[in-house]
Amino acid sequence: MPFQNQHARSFKAAEIRREAPASSGVYGLSNAWEWVHVGETDNIRGRLLEHLEGTDSFRREGAATGFSYELCPPQDRVARQSRLVLELHPGRQREMGRRSEGATGGYSSSIRKDTR
């Protein structure tokens, strides 16, 4: 099942501050064509702002234009993120999974734990 809280939200600082909670959960970054990243964190708002202000390749290339999130307890975040990656096939994680598939036997290396 995709994000439970899937609404069209613009990946801009004002929208993130207004809409994203500073709570534990999973989040996704998207554009008009695909999901470009799915992550998990203990502070959704903070992590989204870091992505927005950071040098992540999907941000530098202008790929992420929207976001979604879902609240999730800390002990369930990694499992929920894994399910979302399998369902949504985010572009960057899919590419990373292909490159590392021989070494790991799957997409697990593309799932990164955000502790911020």
C-alpha cells in the first residue's frame, strides 16, 4: 500500500514547515513521473528540510518536486520503508539496487537508515 497520507505537497521549505511533522515516520520524494527517494527518520520535517537544502543528487538534478509522508513508530520504520521501496520502486534506489544486486542479492543495500 502506498503512503497512507498521500497528498500533493510541493517540495518547498514553506510547505515542508507547514505540512510535515517533526515526528517519527517514513517519507517519499517524487516528481511528475516517479518516486525518486523513500526514506525513514525520527524527524520527518527536519529530514525533508535537510534534503531540500542539501546536495543530494536527486535534489541537485531537480528531480524531486513533491513529498509525502506517513507517521510510523521507530521500531516499524525500516520495515515500512522496505515495503514502500518494493511497491513504489523509487528511481535512484532502483538504480542503486541494480548496481549492487550481485553483491547483496537484492535491493537491501539501497535502503538507507536516516537517523537524523
